[in-house]
Amino acid sequence: MCVIHCCTQYGILTNKYIKMEKEIIEYLWQIIDDIDTASDMAKGNNVAYRNMVEKLQKKRWNTGITTDGYKLDLTKMKVPK
């Protein structure tokens, strides 16, 4: 049973879980912001932009969140180091 299901099933959201969730959201938002910055840095150079974005987007897997392409699996969610 995943953490989110347990928390919602019993109506409990611990401060620790909320803090972890916030840190993961901030981490993922930073990736989006870095991709936006890459767009500015690579103006007119599609190859450089694609290389930067490919490198940045891989960081999302550091959260422990996985997917089958349709659903997110949050059972191994963690704050990236």
C-alpha cells in the first residue's frame, strides 16, 4: 500500500510526508526552470537545446517516482540528494 493511499485512507498527513512532498515538488519545478534557462542559452541551436533538455529531464527519475506511461507509481517516492 503506498504512502499516499495510507495517508488519505486514514485521513493522516504527517509533517514529514508533507515536507517530503514539498521538496520533491521544488526539485521537479527546478528541472522545469532549468529547461526554460536552456532555451535561452541555446537560442538558435536546436542540437544544443535538445542535448541540454535530455540531460535535465533524466533528473526526474531521482525522485523514485516511476511510471508505466499512464499512471505514476509513488510507492518509492523520495527526496533527491
